[in-house]
Amino acid sequence: MPELAAGYKSPLSEARPAGLRSRRIKAGIELWRVETTQPSKWTWAGFAQPRYRFDPASGSFRTRYAATQLASAFRERYRPTGLVIPGDHIDHHLVRLVATRPLRVLDLRTERNLDALQVDDQISTGQHPAVWATCHQLADASRAWWSDLDAIVYRSRTTPESSVNYALFSSKAFTMHAWRLGSRSDILAHLILHQAFTIGWDLEPA
């Protein structure tokens, strides 16, 4: 196994690393998420233990994940099931988020930011425990380095050519609209025909 980059071997510093830069994303960007509950019932309380890549080690807040392309939101969510959407997910929700103002983000796709953190592209897609520990630390540290940070932007593990992932720390910068998965037979049919998905229920008439 290749040697891990230096940044995974020690805790992140309290001070922002030299050369690390945030950037602005223009208002109007559209993001997609597949979620158990509709946005009006979302809570931003953190998990006692991190569950996903950029969940904070502290557990002091919640991170939610979204993709710039609709198909990618489904592929990220259902890759572990082999692109099978289980029948009991019929009442889950597809959520579209549209930014109402410019977003401040930490973009982990740039060489400059990877070098400043002394990490590599594993920060976006790697599964090594030390990589995940750094990701969890970074969620806490990045919000300390920029008090107005909206998200961490990182490479998609399932659709790297067509989509980008956002780890969101709040929904305040967005308008949101949600659809029950079972009601979007048009989208589900597209996933079956073009993305090799299997749906665990009979599609409703469009």
C-alpha cells in the first residue's frame, strides 16, 4: 500500500495553513440530494460519532451532502446497494437546492489546497481510517478558519467526470423543493434506462 501523505499522520493545526484558500461560488448553483425526510423536518444537530466523510469529529453540527448533477446524487446514495433503490425508499425525498447568494467554499479539488493541507486526492475519495479521521477534523477546522464557510467541495467517487460533491453545513443559503421519490417516475425511468438502476417498486404513471 502506498505511503500516506504527511497531512494524514498528524492533527490539523488550529491556525489556517499557509496557502489554503476558500473561494466563492456564484448564486444560483443547483444541487441535488436524496434524503429520508423533507427539508422542513431537517435537523442540523450533529452525530455523537461521525458517520460520513466530512461529518465533524466534535459532533457539534450536522453535515449534509449534495451533488451538482441529479444522477450523481442517486449514484452517491445508492452505490453501496449496487444501484438498487429499495422498495421501502418509495417515500424518501429528492431535494433540489438552489443557492440564493454566493457561497464560500473550501475546494479540495485544487493542487494549492491539497498542498497546503499536505494531503492528496484521497481526501475526496479514500477509505483509509487515517484519511477519514483527517476529513472529520477538517470539517471542524475549516469552520474555525472561516466563520462564514458554507461547504466543502470535493471530487465525486462515483461520477468524477460529470459532477461535484458539496458537504453542506447549513441550508440557510438555499431555497429548497422536495419531491417524494415514488412520485418522480420520469426521473426513476431515466435512472433505469441510462444509469443501470433497479427500482424496488412498480413505477407510478407519469
